[in-house]
Amino acid sequence: LQNIVSKHSAQFRGNAQHDALEFLLWLLDRLHEDLGATSPTQQPHVPEEVGGPPDQHPGGQSFVQSHFQAQYRSSLTCPHCLKQSNTFDPFLCISLPIPLCQTRALNVTLVLQRERQRFVRVGLAVPLLGTVAELREMVAREGRIPPEQVILAEVSSQGFLRSLGDAEELGTVGERAPLYAFQPPLARRTGTAPLPASPGAHLEVPRLPPAAARSSECLRGASGRILLLLCNVTTTGPQLTRFGPPLVLREERSISWEQLQQSILSQLRALLRGEVRAQVSREEPSVAAVEFAPPGPSLSPQDPRPLCHPAVDRALRLSGAGGPPHVNLTVEWDLSTKERLFGDLREEVVQDAESVRLQQQAHQQHSCTLDECFQLYTKEEQV
């Protein structure tokens, strides 16, 4: 067969791979020609302004035309005068689109301010071409909290990766690290200074004034309560390992290093080992360091007002638009202190909602019928 075909068509000579569809079209065309009829691919298009398809095709008939040839009608309607024109085009081969899902499954861990259900992982069907603003609305509905209170951040096993702003696209969200949605604790009714919001960026180390000057400026005009997102990590060489759940707390700018340390520890009190829980209340352990995340300047225990660090103001200004302004901090614990207080505690245990399983099933690769492909191909569209 290959030798006979190569005698009549140079494109199929040799032992290289050849396209099967091109061969079938060529074979049908040559059979049709050898039966004394005009090639169906060479037949002119027959336009019909109004009415049905043509009854007669130029050239003779053959079984190839009867069994393999078809025609489709292309209708064009003017939106102004509503005049319609129909064009009938014969074809032996047609390229059909395959219906694709327009959403993808994305799991989001909600960190809620509730006693019974603090952590829950939910499954969402997010649009492929959407923005973080749409994701924030979906998370708010799942958590039953206002969208403007949702803080979205990617948190890996090494700590914070980044916070998300509303203008970002959803294409790569949640692929580099699991996605968390934080509900801030309720603000006290005391007056607080408004915090600005602007597009997100990484923190840089500014030129620092003396500690006393920073503290006095903070107490004069930059005080108030701010939101802190905390990740607890231990260091093994250059490697960071997160343990325990990520935290969100609201603190006064004017608190001291000892007060910040005690506030962090109080958030972790439920995770302490039983035999050391009472001891910790009498003697607070030492936190090795508190750093900005992504990696930036460290807060110093020698600073009487660590949250008055100029980088805190910068982080608040550059906090991603859409959620409440906040500062991401990484709390480093000495490995021996971590093991003494928390044992082999690792990442938090999160319960999966039913939506996680349902979205995974809904977004598995599914088959489609030939009829669905034809429906998509013939779908009406605005030119």
C-alpha cells in the first residue's frame, strides 16, 4: 500500500512518519476523482442569501460524496437591519474544539476567630482568568465574614511567602504555597488611627534613626492598634521550619518587647506541653528573633518599642489593597526552647470541609461527547 501511494503522491514517499489525516483526505479525494467526479474540496462555495441549501452540487456524484461529505450553514445577521445571509460550505474534514473547564479547584485554609472551628480548609471553584478580588468575595461567603476583613496570604512550610492584593491575577495563586485566609480579631471600641492601604511589595531595610527617637515619634503620632500575622519557625542552619498554626493578633504600637513576647506566647498557650504550661506562666521563655516576612529587618529586644520600627510603617503602607493593612512577622524560636515547650509539634491539623472533595471530583479530567464538541463549534457568537 505504501509503495502504491508513494507513486501517486510525492509527499508520502520515504519511510518518515506521515500525517494520518492528510492521507485519509488525499485518499478520499483521489477516489472521488477516479470515479469521474469533481473533487469535493475543489467545489466552489455556494452562497445563498435567503432559502435552503443548493439541491445540486457541481460535478458528478460518488460514494465518497454520499458517505463522507457534508456541509454546514453559516448564518450572518446584521444587528441593525436584521438582514440575514446564509452560506453553505461543503467539507470532508472539520476541526472541532474540545470543551474545557473555565474554573480550577483551589483549597483555602480559613483561620477564623471562633472557639469551636478555628481552622477549616474549604474547596473553591475559582475562575482561570479572575483576580484576587473575586477570590476574596468567595472566601468571605464561605467564612461568613465581610470581604474587607479577609487577609489572603500564601504560607509554606518555611513561613510566609507573600500577601495577596486585589489587583493580582489568579493564575498562579496557591501553586507555590498553600493559601490561607485570616479573619482579624475584633477591634476594640477605643479610637485608633486609620491605617493606609496600597499595592503590596517586599520590605526593604530603611536607614534607622536612634531607638529613643523612633519610640518618641511612635508615641506622639503613630500609635494605635495594628494587625500582625505571625508564623513560628525554628532554624536548622539556613533552613526554616514552621511549626504550629499561623496567628493573627491586634496589638498596640507602643508595647514593649516583653509585652509582644508575652502576647505571642499567650496565643500559643493551648499548644504548650501540659507539664510546662504552669511553669511558663511564671517564667516567660525567650524568643530568639522576630523578623519581617518576606525576609527583612529584625526587631531588636533592645528596642523599647519594637512595633515603632520604621519598617512597620513601610509594611503598612505597602500592604496589599483589598484586605485590612497588616504586617507579616516571622518569630524564630531556639530549637531547644521549642522542643521543651511544644515537643514535636509540627504544622496545624486542619479539618477539610466537604467542598474540598466535591471540587476535586468536579475538576478531574472528564470526557466529552462528540455532540458537545459540535455544540461548542456551532455556538452563536458576536462578530
